[in-house]
Amino acid sequence: MNASHASHAACASDDAHPAALAVVIPAHNEARDLPAALDAVRTAARHPALADLPVVTVVAADACTDATPALADRLGAAVVTLPGRNVGAARAAGVAHALHLLRTHGDRIWITTTDADSLVPPHWLAHQLHHARHGWQCIVGTVRPSRHPVLPAATVARHNAHYFAGRPSPSHLWCPPHVHGANLGVAARPYLAAGGFPALPHGEDRALVTALERGACRILRTDECPVRTSGRLDPRAPQGFGAFLQQLTLDIAPSADVPGHRSTGLAP
């Protein structure tokens, strides 16, 4: 447990006893990467710590023009489709569908979100469940960029210098300031009380966590279980993690031919 949050002692509530888990994945034209993401989620759902707990995976197919919806369905995920190209609305719709599918469990549902270009580790859901059972109502995790043919080593080094700035030694005392929809978990009751994911084209994950903080939600920020996310430089989200890597690459080599470049200046 992160020592920075030891004062938020666990207390007895239904949030500490999840009866089901939901995994929500927004996806815009992700037919290439989605199978690996879903395979990683299936592996995490088979962890022994989740024995007898139902796990529902929902792919929110957001303005897709490729085979993403059909592929998600064929690979066993529930699918909800949206026309608007808005990641906040997609996450919200995915969560709403998951809560509907798991409605017999009331608000004893633990909601997790990741991304279609990300790979959760095998113990990801077990990690989330462990901390939920210790009274945490939201878990804000970290990410690591995966190797990618067009991701320069200098970009990774610069990303790491920024990302881990201020991390103490020993590192388990670190309270990461970052928020990623690729590695986020929240109990259903505080999620609904906070209004859920807002319909924003970017920053919906940070907006939700901010609303949870205002509601005095017990939030654990931890680097214990990072998620691998794509190091591609042609990101789907206009101002998300991939756009940040894209901008770092241009800052290092302004003449670089970076796919889909659009300056954002934003950190993840």
C-alpha cells in the first residue's frame, strides 16, 4: 500500500466487497491492436484471486470504420457502438453498458478501464481487487510505453525523465501524479456519485479523478502494477499519451517525420 495514503484507512462498506468486475475499453479503429488487448484482459480475468467473480468486458466502438466492432464481438467482448468520436462519451457508454449487464450485483461492481492499444499484466485485476477489498474506492495506476519500431530510444529516455521526476527512493513511496484511462479502477457507487466519465474528447480520466477527489473518495495512486501502452506515434486520442510521445520526439528532432503530428504541448 502506498504510504502516502496510509491515512485513508480502509473502512467497512459495500465498496470493499466487489461482487463483479467490469473492464471497459474504448476503441476507435483498433482492429490491429485490439486482439492483443483483449487477450491480456482474458488472462487477467483468469487469475485465481478472481475465482467465482464474474468479469464482463465491454468494448466501446467509437466512430469505427474498420472491423473493430465485429472483431470485439467475435473475441467475446460485449460491444456498444457510438458515432461521435469522443473518448469520454465512449468510456461512459461502456461503463453504463457494463453496469447494465451486471445489474443483479447492484453497486457492488468494480469498474476498470484500459485502452485498445494497451496490455494489462496478468495480475492487473487481482491487484485492483486486492486494494478494493482493503477499502480503496479508486485506483490510479501508471503506464510504460511499449517498444515500437518508430519510437526512438531518445524519446523513451526523455519520457522517463519527465514521468519519474520527483520519484523518491525507495520507489514504493512514490505517489504518481499521472492519470491514465489505460490503468484506472473505481467502485461503482463513487463513480456514479461523481457523475461518471464526462463526454470530453480528451482528459476525461483526469476529470473523473478530480470529481472523485472532490467527493472525498479514497484514492490510491500507485506504480505497483503498470500497464504497457503503445509507443506508436500516430495516436487515436488527439491530446493523449501518444500525442505526448509524438511531441517529445519532435522536440528532440524537430525535422523528424512523425506520423500524424499535431503539436499539443501536453503531458500525460
